[in-house]
Amino acid sequence: MASDRRIGVLARHLGVEMDSQSHSANVISASPTSGFQANSVFSHVVRAPEDPILGVTVAYNKDPSPVKLNLGVGAYRTDEGKPLVLNVVRKAEQQLVNDRSRVKEYLPITGLADFNKLSAKLIFGADSPAIQENRVTTVQCLSGTGSLRVGAEFLARHYHQRTIYIPQPTWGNHPKVFTLAGLSVKTYRYYDPATRGLNFQGLLEDIGSAPSGAIVLLHACAHNPTGVDPTLQQWENIRKLMRSKGLLPFFDSAYQGFASGSLDSDAKPVRMFVADGGELLVAQSYAKNMGLYGERVGALSIVCRNADVAGRVESQLKLVIRPMYSNPPIHGASIVAFILKDRNLYNEWTIELKAMADRIISMRRQLFDALRARGTPGDWSHIIKQIGMFTFTGLNSAQVAFMTKEYHIYMTSDGRISMAGLSSKTVPHLADAIHAAVTRAAYN
């Protein structure tokens, strides 16, 4: 048949073997994605390197050693090394599950209204003038990362300055989030390797030389990865300098209450900037302080000059969110709202939160004491001076590699360790490893 001959010619053109029994139904069209292609259309794609933080866990999981220790993970662990679900979260979740009136309908683009209202109250304070004057717009986002991204996208579209200054060093995802959102990323000095503390003079010089109106990323508390925070007086100096130059603060608040054990204390830097009447952005995460890592619960709040501006800003935030993920998930935000609304559950949460913070503070003290008992060369007081989940040990990449090879201890190559990954049982093992790494390096 003529049709069979045409099919045969087409098959020969495509380099396809056909027998006399071949029919048109057996021939696949010559599209680039057809099964007749010898190579994948994605053959040119190269294998990307592991995320430097998540890659630590990948390497850890492959290690069969019974004494291995993962200090790269940014999640709380009990003293037995187990993940923790807060009792208050279990209680809230149980009540939500038993509420037959709850449905699984879509949330609005901006998220759960109660969650947004209570999140703003948590970070700014119940008596915040900005909230009372309706100058705050809050939208529910996908944890801290999503909140940062939505804020960055909004700024890239609607703010006159597209340059954001981030601390050096900072969380590894920050530069990627801001760059991909369309902002130009620059750094300001933050950590001083010599003192293992804050390079405050360098910070002031770099922020002071930023162009008027530039955006400045600030860690609200428990700076990641260093664990080094400014004092309240230093925060006040930073505020005055930024306001005098018209710089726009963008706070990343991932550890409220988790750093010191006090929700109000950890929010003081943010509230300082709100109190002067100026504008700012805050990204909040409930991953750490409620242990809701996998629920991806976060909020972005923008404090504006007046209620009219706040309303217009919210309308544009919706246009950012709608094509990105349409609207946020309901379950995690419902847990948070339930806890923040109920006085008894809220009080129980603050107790559990302080217990987590206190355990991390205890790990710092135990590690410091263990290093001092071993006579480990160097001043290790920065371990107890720093705050929050992470500590910048001051160990170099060669020392980190040595500890991984000889002691099966896993951390990022910059020497950052998660204090939450330590326990009373594993502190001696870590102290031995640090002592060996430091002393061997000293004699080589």
C-alpha cells in the first residue's frame, strides 16, 4: 500500500529498521522526545554538586561507622540524638484532627488569616504601634526560605534599589535566593576570624558605604552560621546608621525563642527598628522554634508607613505568590495558629522552647569544659559566647577533613557545627577529635 511505502521511507530516513509486518501503529513520530532517539534530550546536563549543607548528611548516611556523628544538620535533636516533636504540637494536631468541621479547601493566596495576625504579633509584640495602626501586611509563605524569596521578588519588582547587602558569611541559601529573585547581592563584613566574634567596625564601614536606599539583610538573632550576634547597643548603632542613610532592613528571623529561650528577647532587634516608625521586611520561620521543619510554615511581614500603603503592598504580594505556588498549605499554619491562640498551649510551648534552648546552651558549656580539660591549644571561649543552634569552631577545612576521616565526624568544611546535634554522650568524642585535629596541625 502507498501508505506503507511512505511509512517505510520515513522509517529509513529516521534510521529505523522495519520488517514487512510493520504497521503505522508501530511507528513513533520523529519528535525530539521520541523513543527512537539514541540519546536523551538531557544528555548535556551535568551532575550538580551536592548542597554543601545537605551533602554532609548524604556522606554521613553512607558511613557504616558506629561512632559517626552528624553535626551538619540544622534541626534540633534530643540528648539521645533523636528528632523531637513538641508535646504542644502533638496536642494541637490531635485537636485539629478531631475537629470534624475542618475541611481541606484552598487557603486564600495570602494564607491563613489567624496565622498571619498571630505571627505579626509574635515578632513585633502584642502592643506594637505598627500593628495597631494597620501598617503591617503579613502573608503566609513556605517557611523561611519561601518568605525570603517572596520578599525578594516583591522588592525586585517594586523597590527602587535592587542591591542587597548580606553578611559575610551568611546562610548558604541567602545569595541564591536573592540572586534568582532578581536582586544584586553584595556583602558586608560580619565575622572576625581572629576573635571569632563580630567585626563590628568592618560592619559599620561597609553598611555606611552602601548606596542610599540599598537593602540590608540582618539576622534577627542566632546568626547562621557563626552564632555571633551584636549586642543591643551595637544593634542601636546599626539602626541609627541604616536609618540615616535610608537603607531598607530585611530581617531573617529563623530562631525567635530558640536562641535565648525568650521569644521577646530574641525579637528585640526587630522591634527596635519598628519603634522608630521606619519601614522594613521580616521573614519568619517556625521550623526551629516549633519543630515544624517538614511542614514548611513561615510568614513574610512588611511594615509600611501607613495603612493605605500596606494594603497596596499586600495586593502586589498576591501577584508574586499566585504564579509561584498559588497559595500556601493549611496544616502547619493551623498548628501554629492553634498554639498561639490558646493561652495554655502557648505557655506550654514557651516552656518546651526554653528547654530546647537550654539544652543547646548546656552542650556549649560541656564542649568548652571538655576542651579545656584536655588542654586543647587555643581560646575556646567563643563556644560559650556564641548563641543559637550553630557554632563557628574556627577549625579549617583540613582539620574538618581530618576529623571526618579519623573520627567519622561530619560538618561543613567551614568548621560550622550544629550544637543541637551534640549530646552528653558524644561531647567527649567531639572534644577528642578537635584536640587531635588542632594538635596534629600544630606539629605538622
